[in-house]
Amino acid sequence: MAEKILISSESVTEGHPDKLADQISDGVLDAILAQDPMSRVACETLVATGAIIVAGEITTKAYVDIPGIARKAVLDVGYNRAKFGFDGETCAVFTQIDEQSGDIAMGVDRAMEIRESEMDDDQIDRIGAGDQGMMIGYATDETPEFLPMPFALAQRLARRLTAVRKDGTLNCLRPDGKTQVTLEYRDGVAVAADTIVVSSQHSPMVSLEELRDLITRDVIEPVMPKELMKNPRVLVNPTGRFVLGGPMADTGLTGRKIIVDTYGGMVPHGGGAFSGKDPTKVDRSGAYMARYAAKNVVAAGLARRCQIQVAYAIGVARPVSVCVETFGTSKLNEEQLTELVRANFDFRPAAIIRDLELRTPQYRRLAAYGHMGRIDLEPLPCWEKLDRVDALRR
């Protein structure tokens, strides 16, 4: 008999306090890159009852209205009334911005007066990583997003929860919310949904029974594949009440939802967050490149699952290691695949920035519902393109 395994993943909506902080940080980054693409940005945000604090290290020729950017992000999410627990019009916004440390900058600055698109190979080789660390990229053929199925479904539920709130289908919902999906696997294949959890901030005027019926009808049923719905346990607001939410209920911080940003806990994580960081930070750019390579490997049919770990030393351009793992799903061995990946993907920071167009303002749209598998976005992020498939098959 096939072994039964339960695997769970979660997501959160754009109104979750941590995700609100991410969107503010990436909103600041986008605004700065729009004026000065060569800027260095490390922007952190804290949101709490009635207040936003934006701090960090920024070196740029641009001038941006940080309080205005923060307020717009809050209002766009839907926190526009005091009764929702937070109001972008009236909350306080504090800023504390310094320049990037010269000690950090010197390992990255060499040749940075030239745009990556104009650099020769020697110049690209002289631009080091902004920090040490490990980044993980992953892809699987389990879903159209090339993401693990429990995670893909949790993300879809979170997006749907926001969509029905914003389009007026469920006026009783408020911005904060979380989703979680547990699937039963047998022989590596998802066969049934075991547990579905949806928690949504809501108006005090709606009863729990009514809310559960509405969310089941308008959120869960349209998203969950019918073939998996074999009498799962469905938990909607299992605490019974979720009126108080957002920054009034929980303090939010940039970089606190790194698993939601990536692969839902199905694979390791190097620990570095994305939001608020310009692309010289390999926490962000290295993770995007590793995803790009892994996705193209799977799409090329070289493996059904592919995990790529890349590691850097600060100030050094070439990664200290690139490791490919396919969990027994490839006809090639890991050494052959690693050579193939290295031959087709340039993991030097300046080359990543060039190849994935990372100087382009595009990050706030990624700051909720994940940075990977975003086939719902137009234009498609460059690391989600499948333009290296033919080269890998040769």
C-alpha cells in the first residue's frame, strides 16, 4: 500500500501586517529605481497601531516622498477607515534613512558606474555580491505555476480572498487574512485535500455561520480542484471571531514572510528576505536566478523536480557553489545537470541584473502572494520565463 504523507503550506493576504510592511518597502524601492536605477536600497518597514516607521540605508540621486508612498500602499490594500483598525490617511509615518555603509559598498562598487547592459565580461567579473549567503531556487511540474501544489493552492485562495473583498462580492471582509492547505500525498502524487484553513478579518455585523458559508461558496469552492475535494476538513475562522486585524492587532515587519514569498516550506530557505532590497543584494537576485534556472530545467523535461542552491561570498562575483538536486526525478546525474546549469545561466550578480532586468521598477506587485510562480502578472517576471528550455535540451 502506498505511503500516506500530509504536506501543508500557507499564504497570507496583502492586508496581513507583515505583507503590508513588505509592500511599503518595495514601493519605496520602485519609486527610487524609477528615478535612479543604479541606487542602493535597503529599506525596512514596521507597521503598528496608528503608525508606520520606514528605516534603512539608501544611496541614490533620487528624491521620493516616502510618507506618501507608505500611505498609498496602505490605502491601496484597503485600510482606509479607522474602524478597519488602520487608516492610511491619518496614521503617523516616521522615517530614518542613512546612506549605505562604505565598507559594504566597496566590494560591490567596482565598475558600477557602467550599466550592466553595457559591461564586458571582465567588468561583470569585478562586481561582487553584496553579501554572503545561500539562496534556493525550486520548480516542480506539479502545477502550472511550477510550484508545489499545497502552496500554489494556498496562494490562489489568498488572492481569491482579496479579490472577492475588493470587487464587492463579499463586502463583509476586511483586508487581513490567511490561508492554509494540507494535501494528502501517495507515491509523491497529491490525491486529496485533507484540511483547508481560511481566516479572514471581517465586519462585526456578519455572523460566523454566514461568513463560513460565504467563504466556502465564493473562495474555497471556486479555487480548490474538485478531484481533490473528497470530504476535507474545512476550517473558516476557527477562533470564531476576527474583527480586529491588521497593524492594530499585530505589528508587521518587512521580511517576516519569506516562506510565503518563495515555496511554502517545501524546500529549504537560505534565510534572506527580498522586499526593500535593490538587486545588488543577492538575497533577492540570487534567489530569482536560481528559480529561473530550476524552472527551465523542469520545463525542458530534464527533471520533474529541481532544487538549486547557490552561495556567495561578499565582494566576490562568482558563486562559491552551485548545487543541483532533482530528488531522483532526472535521467541525468546531479553533476551533469550542474554543468548544464552553469553553462546556460550566469550567476554573477551583474549578469543576473542584466539578464533578468532587475533595475526595472517591478517589486511592489510581487510583495504579496509570492515572488515565484506569478503567472498571473503581466508582464511576466523575467525569472518566470521559459526562454532557456531549447538551450538546455540541446
